[in-house]
Amino acid sequence: MEITLNHYLILSAVLFTIGLIGALTRRHIIIMLVCLEIMLNAANLNLIAFWHFGPNPILLHGPLFTLFTIAIAATEAALGLALVLAIYRHFKTVDLEQVQDLKE
Amino acid sequence: MNLFNFTDSVGWLMWVPICPLIAGVFLALLKPSGRVSAFVAIAALAVSLILSLKAFAMTWGHEAQIETHNFTWMHIGGVDLEFGMVLNALTGSMLAMVSLIGLLIFIYSWSYMSHDDRMGRFFCYLSIFMVGMLGLVVANSLLLFFMFWEIVGLASYLLIGFWFQKPSAAAAAKKAFITTRIGDLGFLIGLLWAFKATGTFLLFDNGSGILETTQIAALAASENVMFGMNTAGAIALFLFIGAIGKSGQLPLHVWLPDAMEGPTPVSALIHAATMVAAGVFLVARAFPLFIADLAMLEVVAWFGAFTTLFAALVAVGQYDIKRILAYSTVSQLGLMMVGLGAGGLALKEGGISIGMFHLLTHAFFKALLFLGAGSIIHGCNDEQDVRLMGGVFSKMKISSIAYLAGTIALCAFPFTSGYFSKDQILLSAWTASGPIFWISAIASLLTAFYMTRQCCYVFLGKYRGKGHVHESSPIMTVPLVILAVFAVALGYVSEHFYHILDYLSGVHVHQHESIVVIISWIIALGGIGLGLLVYARAKLGIDETDPVKKVFPVPYRWLENRLYADEFYEATAFKLWDVLAILITVLEAIMNQLVDFVTVVVRNIGSFFLNTIDKRVIDEVSFDGTCSRIYNSSQINKLIQNGFLQGYLRLLTGGAVLIGILLIVFTR
Amino acid sequence: MITTITFIPLVAALAIVLAPSANRGMIKILALVGTLISSVLAIQLVLHFDFGGELQFVEKYAWIPSIGVDYFLGIDGLNALLVLLVAFLSPIFVLASWKVDEKAKTYFSLLCLQITALYGAFTALNFFHWFIFWEGALVPVFFLIKLYGGDGRHKAAISFFIFTVLGSVAMLLGVLLLYLNTGSFDFIELRKLAVEGVIFEKLGVLYPTIFVAVMLGLWVKVPLFPLHPWQAAAYAEAPVAVSMVLTGVMSKMGVYGFLRLVVPVFPEAIRDYSNTLLNLTLITILWGAFLALRQSDIKRILAYSSLNHVAYCMFGIFAVGAAMGVDKINAPAIAMQGAILQMFAHGIGASGLFYVAGKMEEVGGTRDIRAFGGLGTVMPRYAFVFSFLIFSSLGLPFLAGFAAEILIFSGVFSIAPIHTGFALLGLLATAIFLLTIIQRIFTGKTNATHFGATDISYGEVLIILPLLVLTVWIGVAPSTWLILSDQFVQTLVSLLIR
Amino acid sequence: MTVAFYIMAAIAVLGAVMAIALRNVVHAVFSVLLFFSALAGLFILLLAEFIAVVQVLVYIGSVGILMLFAIMLTTKVTGDPTRKLLSRGWAWGGLVSGALLLAFLVPLITQSKSESNSQLSNFNPSVKDLGLTLMDPYFASVGVIALLLTAGLIAAVVAASSASGE
């Protein structure tokens, strides 16, 4: 069977959901960030797939968009991890459940 | 560079400063004991003296001849920055004088400093000084001249601050260095300008040096470069600023009296005989530039005239024996400037002789006076206040006679050396300008007066100080005697038997005016007579009012306070300088505040991210306000808004699911 | 060869990371050996430098051909002296931090990393990896200040970081724009294009913008007014060796960048804006000097004095742009040679000064000079070394500072006499505050608290001795060093002067 | 092609699942690296080589390393297995996620036609084209991104440092 756009979309949907599940259920804050990255990557896969099978690939929109996403994702990761450090210093834990200062 | 060829080229002249340099480095690195240090330094200087005398002998009789030896220091972009040595009458005579007086003072210091445990260091500094002084005398490059000039400044700084444990000595050293540096910056501009205009730093270079006719003609050709002067005049003006700083001329004289904080041999060597004369020597060396613009000569003469009168006046009101001599030095240096300026106006090139002759004679008798003063201070148990001396003559015969010999020379008593040289200055001033002549004449009269006053204080009456007066050791008195002979005889011998004036400038100098001779007799004898009249019979002492003060109390207090020159600078230049510094500090503080502000902003953005929802903005203003209302009204919200991050996320996902369902349903 | 020199300290850094952290002696020895090998090799390399030739010891390999990035290293007249500077100073940096014991592992590995970056930044000839080294030099310093600095280290590190990163971003954008228009990251290639006038033509309206953008990064690094406020705090709060790195080498990176990236590539702009550039430099000179007058923190005084001295370099460089032509003394060449020599001389002298200033903090526990007095009596050796360096710094003839400054002034005076006149005021202020330091610390009565102070050991004298010898050497025989850059300067000047 | 796709997809799913399922945080990060590389492989299959390279550089090279660093700085270097894996109310999370997956998949599966012909076979995008497009029409965006990255960098530094500074 030939690989079509749908294959990629389903794969990316599955990956995204895996990431989401992780983000919604795990209690380790770093794992949560890891899951965010997984979701972003799933989205990237989507973008590239649409470009590849799209009507006008010569415009290179897909890779460009992905490039920007990756750049932002990298920043986000750096920032997020810095925040993790800050949270860790403040609460002395990386357990999300114990980090519940937001309601105050 | 052929340093070892002692016959043809003059490259060996470099050995004159190198000898003391070797001694200085040796003393600095190996730190031998005091005795050995003194021996090494004296031996090295003796070698320099021999070489200097050889140089002197070579120039004697070959006045107009100029021999040079140049070499490249740096080579940049096809241009050479050259250094060199020059040998002419000016070099020869100055070398002989500097190394001879230097040697005598070295010998004197051997005894004077023998009780100081840092004697080795002292001789090291003295050697460095001799390096600079001898170096600038032989230098054939304005740049090299400047470099040695600065070395001299450094040595002076080190020696004034030799007893650095005394705060006043340290302060005086700093003051001296900085004040002279103001002048040095002028010198620096002058030499840069000369370099720009001529393309060389060399003074003499087979016709293309700065001081040689072709270049001078080119420099003088440009009209009205600055203040109506031509380029040569402008360069000369800046060089003269350097000379003002080094030679303690009027606006920048304040450091010289304070420099007396140093050991007495230092005062004698540096601040009387040699270093301060370097400024005068600079003007003499660069004299062709000065004659190229007559306005510049007038400037020199007027500065000199004001300085000589000012300092002579102040000297009348001083009590510290070294301070009197210091002001006297300032005054005499002013007189040399008058000699150069007025001499240049009257005699063109011959002006060099007028100023330099006085420089040479003055070096001998002023060194003598300082060493004598040192000897007296030693004898009076380190007392410097003349009011606490008295009756010294009978106790210290040799020192006193030598000192008196110096005094009469300084007063220009007929047929002493001071008489001949000062006579020449007055003669040329008479030809050049009436006011300058009369100012100089009054200053000379005052000179005779205050020297007589000082001698009356020191030698007459009874001893007023503590302890006993005792004569100094022979090592100290022998140099005094030698110097005394020079002080008395040098003028007559050199002028009448050897025509030193013709020798110094290389042109025939002859001036004669009977009336001036008569006036100068009147001045010298009158000044001394007046002094004796006022002070010989008066009661002197620390508790007594000075006889002049009794008559003119207010002006005399001004003189005692040195005509408020220091206070004037304190109130003007220092304030201005401080205001500038404060202004910039304030501006910088404002800039730093700005930077801090930016840093704070960046930090706040950071902490905004840090807390995800910033407490102050969201909680208090919008979120908290809205939230509390909902909170009160609804119980469901309480379940959701529990501050648990993943709780929010799950809600968010639920929302996304809802949107997805809506899309599926409605796009079908 | 250059690669070897550059990366040996990095290898040392890695070795230090792997070394047991308890064994501090081994860590220090590793750092010292690493830097020493590099230094010896670098000196050896420069000894074989052919003075008449252009670029030498070239290493050029295609790296990312599609965007024209080569791995391109080489030594010419400009960086030979700077490589020597790093070679002379880097072992001294390590020796100067011999007393660091806390977190020694991190410290020495960062220091070695720093030295790699310095070698790299001075020898790289392609913007791409030059920039990596350039930024790479920034990061270790940031951490060294932040982790090992004085009381105000956090603020100092942050403002240092913000200023330099913003500057670097501006420069990066500028160079990217330059690349887009010219298609080259290669310094040598860019210079050739500039000579042919291609750059000026191609950039068109963007030319001034790109020029300013590229310049900003360097302007911060030097630094020049008004982008200097990070400097004093960083110099003052950094640990001793890092202050030495900052003043001795990092500030020279900025000047080097000007000579490598700005002056040859934007000669038109340097000419057109020479007046503004000279004015700003003059302000920096006076600014630094006058600020130093009213400080009492020794490292701050030295920091401002460094601001003032490095500005002299830029003074010489910018004056070349203002020159109307080559006159009989070839003033532009003299000024530029002076600037290059000043980089070297100041690198040596200022590092030494910061070293001895660090010693002062050790003795008195404070950097405030008002707390000292009469140290000359109890610490004569220290007083000698300190005064020696101070006199070199205030421009005493036959010492390093003078040789460089007289060249700068002789060159600049022929081009911009009024500016020079004002700049000399800076020289006066320098003398005042430097002598005030001596007066405060060494003269007068000895403070009771310092009676027990021990003089610097002969070991410490030995550390500083090479610097003293070099100071005299530069001062007495500057030709030894000038000859390296002579050819380069003549070429560059002929390029700038039409 | 087909086989390659399935292998890559399997690795990617496996990596992702392991990342969220493993107890040991360090192991989880390593498995997410596996996931990243599988995705890079997929990008290559989709003829986006440059993106694949960037993927490797940025994600595996820097993000992964950053995460490892963060773990080391917060927990022990080995990364101790967390005692409690899931947070409270995890079932809700699983539920909504499952719902979202359904919301994704329903239209995909029910969709009748799906094209497979790629236009890319007749032209090969080079890195150069990409770079030119990036720097020419999208230059402003690049600038904005650069500034954003700087701001993010500074923020990260501040966030990581200020907590300790005060």
C-alpha cells in the first residue's frame, strides 16, 4: 500500500495524543516538558506532510514554518527548563502536585 | 650604532648617561649596602665626568661645529623615528657642569645620608636622575629629549618623596610631578607639532633637522598660525610651556618650594643646579625656533621678568632657609629666561650665551648655597627655620665662609661669577626693553636684600635654637670649598680669559653700556647695604617681628603667605578640575541608573515568565477581582480553579475536544 | 598548527572536567601545562612569521560550502601580536588564580575554555567560526564573574551579559545582511570586495545601517562611550584573573574586530563618519580619566583607566579615517601602528596592574584605597612592582605605555590636532589618579592594621616578572614588536587613504 | 518507502510511549531522543532533509541535553525512579486525551479519498533555496525570531539565576 497523506496525519494524531496523555497525567514536571516537545514534534510532522503532499511545494512553506516552530520550541525548552530550575529552587520539588501555588 | 668608537663619531656620548644607568640598575637589582652603593654610583658618575670633560674639550675652540650621531628607533610605514646624540658647545658645557656638580653632590650625599638605612635606594634614585639629565643634554632628538626629560621628572618625584613616610613629602612629590606634567603636555604638543611640520624629530641632521636653517625658514614662512605667530613661534610657545613647568616659571612655580621636602642634596642637585635648569636649557637648545618669531622672545622675556620679581618678593617673607633658597632659585631661573628672551631680542643667536652663562654660574653658586644650607641644617640639629639659628659663623667657619661666598655670588657682588652673568642679562635687557630691564633690576636688588637678611638671621647674633652647633665632616665641607672657588672665580676666569660667551653660542657676543654697569654695582651694593641696615642691628628671633614687617605689616603678611598662589589655584584650577570630574561622575551615575533600570525591566520580564501569571498584575488587578466574584457565586469553579496545573490543562483539552466535535458535526 | 594551539587548552579543560575534583593540585597543573604548551607553540609560530609576507600558516578547509563557510585560520601582521599577547598572558592568568580553591574544577575548566576562545577569536578568518569563538569567550567570563566574583557580582554579570549579547546580536544581524548582499563570510574575501568597491555598491541604502550594526557589537566589547556602563562593574567584581582576561585580552578583541571587520570592510563609512567616531572616542578618553579621579575602589579606578587607555587605540584607528592623505611622515601608518602596539602594551600592563590590585585586596580585605596607608614601608617589593606598572600606565618613557601612546599621538596630531590636544588632558588626569593611588596606599604612616602584612613572595614576583620585562622591552625597543604589523598596516592604510 | 515509513512510525510511537511510561526520568528523556530521531527519519522520507538536520541538531543536540542537565540539577544524576508515576485525577486526563484522539481520527478515517501523488518528485528543494526564501521574503520574520530568541535567552538566564541571587 502506498503511503498517503492520511497515514502521516494519523501518525501525527497518535503521537500528539500520546504527548497529551503524558502531559495530562504524569506528575514529574520535566516529563511534562518532554511531552510538550512530543506534541510540538507531532505538529511539525503534520506541517511537513501537508507540504509534501500539498499542491505547491516549491514555495517551501512547510519547511519554513517548521523551522520557525523549531526555533520557538527550542526557546521554549530552554525557558521551560529554566523555570523548572527556578521552581525547584523555590519548592524544593519537581512534583507537580506539590506545586500548587497558583491558586493563591 | 658604533658605541665603542671614542674618536671619530659621537656615538660614544651615549655612554655618558649609560654609566649612571648601569649603576642605577645594579643598585636597584642587587641592593648592596649603603657604602657600596655610594661607591658604585660615584664611580659610575666619575666615568661620566671624564667623558663629559672629553666632550667639553672637543667642543672648546670649535664653537660653531655641530657633530651628530643618529640612529633609528622605530621604522614605520617607510618613515623613521630617529634618535641621536649631538655634540656642540651647548652640550659640552652643560655636560661638564652637570656631571661635575653631580659628582660633588654625590660625594656630599655620601656623608649626608650615611645615617639613613635606605642610602642604597637614595643613590639608585640619584643615578636615575643623572641618566635623565645627562641624557637630555646629549639628545639630538626632540622625542629623546622629551623622554629623558620625563625620566628626570620621575627621578625628581622619587627623590622629593624619598622620605615617603612623611605625608607632606609624598604630597609634595605628587604635586611636583603633576605640575611639571602640565608643562610636559605643552612640550609634547610642541614636539608633535614640530614632527608634523618637519617630518623629523631630529634637531640636527645634516641640514634637515628641525633647528637647521632650511627647516626654520620653512617654519617661519607660514604666517599667523596661532595668536599671530608663525609655525616656528607656535612650536616654540608650546616648548616654552614645558620649560615653564620644569623651570618653575610663574604660573607653574608652585611645586618648586614644596619640593624642598626632599633631602637637601636633592634640593641642591635637582631643584637648584640641574633639573630646573633643564627648562632653560630646552629654550637654549631650541633657540633657533624662538628667534624665528620675535613675539615669542618677548613672551619668554616677560614671563621671566614677572617670575623673577614675584619670586624675589616672596623670598623676602620666608623663614625656612631652604624655602628662601627655593624662591631665590625660581627668581634666578626667571632671570635666565629674561637673559634668553632679551638676549635674543638684542643679539639674535647670541642670546643663548646670555641665558646659558647665568645658568652655568648659577648652578655652581646655588648648589653651593644648598649644600651649605644642608651643612648648616645638619650642624643646627636639623633645624630649618632661620629664626631659630644665629651665631652660626663662629661655630662652623668653613661652611659659613663657603656659604657667604655663594651669597655674594648670588647677590652679584662685583667680580664674583654672579656679577658677570647678571651683568650680561641686564645689558641685553637694557637694549631690548626698558620695563623688563627695570623689573629685573628691582628683582636683583631684592635678591641682594633677602640674601643679606638671611645671612643676618643665620650668622649674626647668638644661637637661638636647641642643642649645640657643630661643624660637618670633611666629606661634606670639601665639596663646599670646591664649589665656593667656582662660585667666586668662574665668572671672571671664563669671561676674561676664555670668552665663554662666544663659546656658548658660537657667535661673537659683545655688549657694553657704562650706565648699566653702574646700575648693577648700585643694585648689588645697595641691596646688601640695605639688608645690613635693616637686619644687622635688629633683634631677631622666633618671638620677634621681622623688622620689615614692623614697617609694612600688611604687604609683608602677603609675602609670608607666598602671595596666595597656592590658595589661588586651590580656588580656581582645582575647583574647575573637580567640578569637571564631579560632573562626569554624576552623568555616569545617571547612565548606570538607566542600565539598572533596563536590567530591572529585563529581570521583571523574567520573573513574569517565572510565575507564569504575575502576582501583582493579574492577581490583584484583573484575575483576583474577577475570580473572587466567580468564586463566591459558583461552587463548580472551586473544583476547577484549584491551582493544579494539570487540572487547567485537562480543561483546556476538554475544550479542544468540544471544538473538534463541533467542527466534525458542522462541516459534514 | 594554529588549530593545535587553539584547542590544547580545550583538551586541558576536558581533562580537568574528568579529573577528580578533590585533587586541586592536579587540576591546576593541568590548566598550567595546557596553557603553557599552547603558549610555547604560539611563540614558536610567531618566531617563524615572515615579516614581509601577507597571510601565513593558513588552514583552510571547506566546512559548509553551501553558505560559503570555511574553516579558515591564519596569522597576518594584525593578529600575530595579539596571539603573542594571549600566549604571554594565558599562563599568567592560570598562575594568578592559583589561590582559587573553591569549586576549582569548574573555575579552571572555564578558564581554559576561555583561553581556547581567545586564541580562536584572534586567528579565525571566517565570520562563522569567529563568531562562535567570540561568543564562546563571553560565556565563561559570565559564569566566572557570577560564580567567583565580589559582592556585586550578580548585577555585574547580568549587565555584562545583556550588553554584550545585545551588541553581538546587532553585529550578527549586520553580518548576515552583509553576507546576503555579498555572499561571503570570509574576512579576507570581504576585504577584497571592499577594495573593489563592491560592498559599497551592493549594499546601497543599507550601507550605513549595516555599518552601525556591525560596529555596535565591537563598540560594546571595546567598550566606547556610551556603551561602556557594564565595564567598570564587571572589571571590579570579577575575580583577579578574570579582570586580567577582561582588560588584557577581551577589550583587545573589540579593537581587533574593528581592524579586521570594520575598517577594511567599510572604509567609506570610516572615512565619512570619522569626525563623529573621533569625537565619541575622545569623550571616552576623557570620560574614563575623569571618572577615575573620583573613585576610591582600586579596581574601579583601574577599570576606568583601562577604558581610557583602550580608547587611545580606537583614537589611532579612527584618525586614519580622518586622514586626508599620506603626508611626509605617513601619519596614518604611525597612528595605526601606535594603536596596534597600544593593544599589546596595554594588555601586558593592565593585566599586571589588576594582578597587583588583587594582591591588595588580599592584604587589606578591601578594595578601598582610603583604607590603606604606608604599605611602602612594610611591603617594599610590592610597592616597587605596583609603582613600576603604574608608571608604565601613565606613560613614562622607556616603558610600554609611552612607546605606544607617543606613536598614536604623533600620528593623530598630524590629522586631528585639536582632538589630540584634548586627549592630552586625559593623560594629565591619568597621572593624577594613578599617583593618588601610590600616595594613598604606599606613603605616609603605616596603618596599624597592616603591620603584620607580609611582602609578596618571590614566587609572586616571578609571576609578574615576565610582564615587567616585557614592559621595558616594549618601551625601549618597540621595533621588535612593530615589525610584525608593519606590512599589514601599510596595506591597510593604503586601502583607506585614496 | 512504505516499509521505511512503518518502521519509523513504529519507532516514533514506541519512543513516545516509553517517554511517558517509564518511571526513570533519565530513561524517559533518552527514549524521547529516540522519538526525535525517528521523526528526523520521517522528515527525510518527506524530502525535507534540512529540517531533519535541524531536528537532529536542535532537539537531540540541545533540547535533550538541556533536559538531562535540568534533571541532574533537580534530582540525582542517575534520575531516581519516581515513586508515584501519575498525578491525582489522572483518569480525567486520559479520558479527555482519548476524546481528542477520537476527534482527530474520525474525520481522517471517514474521509473517502486521499491523494498520494506528491509534486515533489519533479523538483528537489535544496538548502540554498530554503535559505534564499528565508532571507528574502521572510527576512522580517527571521529578525523577529532572532529578537525573540534573544529575549527568551535572557529570560531563561534571569529565571535560572534570579531565584538563586535573592
